[in-house]
Amino acid sequence: MSVLRTIQDKLNNPSADDPFEPDIAALLKNDESKFLATARDWTKKYASQ
């Protein structure tokens, strides 16, 4: 279960210093409002399918 907790923690607390995707982490670091807007858009688009 510790692997699942680690994954959940990574998803709930994104860290730009320890990223899965460097480009997305750079956006989080450099333009947080655009990062959040993109996250909202992708959630609406892909989570509703």
C-alpha cells in the first residue's frame, strides 16, 4: 500500500522540484495561474469521459 500512497501524494501535492513531467513542472514554477487553468481544462475535458 505504500506505493499507492506515494502515487496519491504525488498527484495531490505536485512538486516542481521532483516532477514526473519536466515541462509541466516548469509551467508550475514559471506560471502557476496558467498551470492551474490548464489543469482545470484537462480535468473538464478528460475526467468527464
